[in-house]
Amino acid sequence: MDKRIEKDSMGEIEVESDKYWGAQTQRSYQNFPQGLDLMPKEQIMALSLIKKAAALVNNKLNKLDDKRKDLIIYAVDRILIGDFDDNFPLTVWQTGSGTQSNMNVNEVIAHIANEKAGELLIHPNDHVNKSQSSNDTYPTAMHLASLSLIENELLGEIDKFIRVLDKKASEFEGIIKTGRTHLQDATPMGLFSEIGAYGEIIRRDRYRLIRGIDELRLLPIGATAVGTGLNAPEGYSKLMVKELERLSGLKLIEDRNKFVGLSSKQAMATVHGLIKVLAEDLNKIANDIRFLSCGPRTGIGELLIPANEPGSSIMPGKVNPTQVEMLTMVAIQIMANDTAIALANACGQLELNTYMPLIIYNMVKSIKLLTKSMASFRKNLLVGLLANEAKIKENLDKSLMLVTALSPYIGYDKAAELAKYAYKKGLSLREANKELAFIEDGKFLEIVDPRKMI
């Protein structure tokens, strides 16, 4: 493999000739784990967009000439369309500030630009990184990447998920079933109410998430090294936010206290916490469907799930709730990711949190995992979910908790006695009441009507 010599403040180092990165990227590549948990592409693209905005703003403030500005923009545009995806080889497990990935982007942009110019006009620090520090570009990119993924991918899938649950609730209108608390029989309810509650749970998660992501709109760009804005020209941060808003299509706000944006990752931790709650609720919904569909003949069996693939290598004809298992595993992973982000936010030191690659890695992973797993669950389970009305009626007819409707007429103690007697003798409530004669049979039938009890 042909090599070339690259230089930085530490001296010379060899880089493969077909690579567009420079000395600092090469040092990081050699010194940290290779080929493991690469920096998320979304973070690299967000950093690249910041470099484009900085070139435009620095030019507007007379800190960068037109030719260099145009060369940087050319290089960034090439990166943004994916022409150089293989030139960002660095792992998440590097410096906690993300400095090496910031420099990776700077060096690749400079190399592309200089190749275009045919001469060494662009320096990765002096021009591409002008008015910036890794300490403000990296957290700004974290906010941009997270906000973009949530607004452009996750929220759309949440909306589709809610619509399917609402449609299912409508399809199940009029079906009365046994309610259950503590995994034990309870009073009757509508299947449409049960499924409708799932839709409302996710709707409320969506509402909280939309409110929560406003914290990601606050950008610390212009803070430079510690939050003071050293080496950034006056008006730079305000113009950067406007330019990034234009380039990204996102609604963004300048963080007036940039010390916060560098030293704390509270916005990332807060938003991921909301994503975790969504995952928790999806876990609950999926597990409910697991219980209600178990059987199909010797379990509850009130819901019928699609048969997507054979469920066993030894038991012919078996169907397993594989979409449930997928979604609940994803939910557990997201809960674990949230623990990592919470600890990383708690461990920030003085003026800079140095766990940022870990945080953005887990944030991107959670958002993408959740988006894709919700889509899979929706398409491969929810859309084809059916009510087993015969089994629902059988279970309802056997339920002893219908006795609750009698309590105002015969009292709690007699109602309890009736239920226990029926259970012990293997009788229906009506049969038990005939033997105990607590209430006239015609009145019993009038009161113990599941449709009147929901």
C-alpha cells in the first residue's frame, strides 16, 4: 500500500495515499480500537454541516476569503452526498470531547478542497476550524444529529403506529372481554378500550417528546474552548445558528449560556429519557399482546397474531410472538442506553463533559433502533392483529368477577361468598346463585350483564 507523509504539531506520520484524512486522524486511528463502534454517520454529517455554515459565516464577517469559502463548501457538499463515507474510520472509544472526529472532518474537508484547488490553500485548523473548537462543534453536532433523526424519522413512525392502534380499536368496537389486574380476572371491559388505551399511551409519549426536543434546539456554537467564545468574532454565534437553521431545515436557537452547553449534557439526557419512556410503554404493550395471544388453545388466546415464520425447529406448526420478542429486546437495549447516557451526563468534569461520543452513539442507536423496530412491529404484527371472539366470550362467561355487579344488591360479603362457592364447586355464577338463592334468577340475569358493566 502506497503511503504519504502527513505532518501536525507532533511531527510526521504515514497515511495511506488513497485516504483523505491527515495526521491527527491517523494518530487516533492507530491509538484507539479499530473497526469497532464507528462514530455515527449522523454525527459526521452534522459536523460537516457546521463546517459549511462556519465557512459562510466567517466569509460574511470578513474572516475567510471567497476562494477558501467556496472550496470548503465544495468539499462539504461532496461529503454530505456520501462520496467520502469511507474516510471517517474513527471509533466512538476515543477522546471524550470528540476532538479527533472533529479533526477527522476538518482534515478530510481540507484534503478534498486542496485537491480541487490544485494547491495547499486550506488548512484543517486555520480555515476549516476557524472560529471553532471541538468543544462547541461536537455538542452542537450532537443536538443537530439527534433533533434531525427524531423530527425526520422517529416522529413519523410514531404517528403511523398510533394510527394503526386507533384503527384496531375501531375494528374491535363492541367486543366485550374480561379485564385483568394482577394477571387475575377482573371486571369486564371493551377490547376497543384496551387497544384504544395503547394508542393514547403512545400519543402522550409523542406529546412529551415534541415538547422535550425543544431543549435540543439550543446550540452552544460559538462557545469555543470553555464557553467564553475566545477566537470567535462578534456576532458569529448568532449568524451560525441562523445559517445552520437554513441549511438543516430545523428550528434552532442560540444558547445564551454556552457554559451550560459545554459542561452539561442535560438536554441529551432529558430527551433520551423521554425516548426511554416510549420504549418502556412499547415494552408494556408488546408484553400485553404476548399474554393475550398466548396459547393458542391452552392459554388466554383472546388475540390472534400473524404467523410470520415457523416458530420451532422441532414442533411443527408452532407460531411464536417473534415481533413481541424483538420489540421487547429493543426496549431493554434502549433502557440500558439511557443508563449509560445518564451516567455520562453525571460524570462531566468542570467546563467540559468528556463522555460525548458515548452519549451521541447511544442516542443515535436508540432513535434508529426504535424507529425501525416500531415499523417492523406495526407492519408484521399490529396490522394483522385479530380478535378471537369465541375465546373472548368463553373466557368472559367463565369469569367469576362478574359478581362485582351484584355487590350493591347483596353486599360485598355475600358476593365474595358466591364467587368462592362457584369456584370451589366448579359452577357458573348463575348456577351457584341458584343453589345459594341470594337473588332471584331473573334479577341476576338483569344485573350480571357484561355490556352494562363497561
